[in-house]
Amino acid sequence: MSAEPELDDLVEEFLSRVQRGDAVDPDQFLADHPSHAEELRGLLPILLDMEGYSRRRSARPADAVAAELRAAALYHLGSEA
């Protein structure tokens, strides 16, 4: 039985790492998760753009920004189905 993470778990992991300030290489992230690479390929640039936008609006509470990013990512994932 495979322990492959679900797509929403991978989005959560990617966002958490970016928000912590980790140096996340999107290409390596895709290579690390080949079974979800196709979906992530289109999603990761959007998440990075949104994270950059949210950092520019730093006056907003971090919890609100994180919730907004997650909601947008899940909305996007739902529209892919």
C-alpha cells in the first residue's frame, strides 16, 4: 500500500515551506511528487505569485493571508476536477 500524499496535503506542505522562508525549488518539488506533478505544475506558480502578493500586503495578519492562499488553492484544485 502506497503512502502517497494527497494533492491538498502537497499544496499545504509547499505553502508552509514557502511561508517559513524555506528555499523551495518548484522543479524539485515536482520531481519529488511525480504522481501529482501534472496538477502541481500549473498550481505552484500561482501559489508563488499569491504568496509574493500576500507578502507585499504584510499589514494583513498572517493567519488571514494563509487562509486566503489555502482557499484559493483548493478552489483551483476543485476547478481542475
